[in-house]
Amino acid sequence: MLYKKGLHERVHVVHKDIDAHYMWIRIKRGDLRELYIAVCHCLPTQFAPLGESPYLSLYDDIIRFATMRDIKLLGDFNAQTKNEL
């Protein structure tokens, strides 16, 4: 993760999923509030390895981090449009 040198005290990686589909970053803002950002890259279904969907663990993390502070999701979700997770 790259960021300006002067932001070292404000930016921290707080969680990475085991398969590296996403990571959560905490940013301490100037008003002392915190923002949690999930940076995601999920492979298209046809290229994803068999096993549990990364969306299940991401969903659990969204619930957990949303209770702490403001959250944002950004990344490449590869148009997952099926009805299943």
C-alpha cells in the first residue's frame, strides 16, 4: 500500500482476508474520526478457485467494521450478479 510519508501515523492496514481478495484500511481523519475502507479485488466466478465465496467473509467484515465507524467499499467486484453469495 502506498501513501504520502506524512500520513504514516494516520493510515493502517487493520485486516487482510486469508486469500488476499480484500484488505481493510483504517484512516484517522483530522477530526479524530476513523474511516474504514475495504479495498477489494474479486476474481470473476469462472476464474475463482473452488471453496467459500470471498463475499461471505467480506459481508461479515462489513457488519463488524460498520459498527465501529464509517466504512467505504471500493475495488473490482467483477460484476457478481448471481443471486447467490
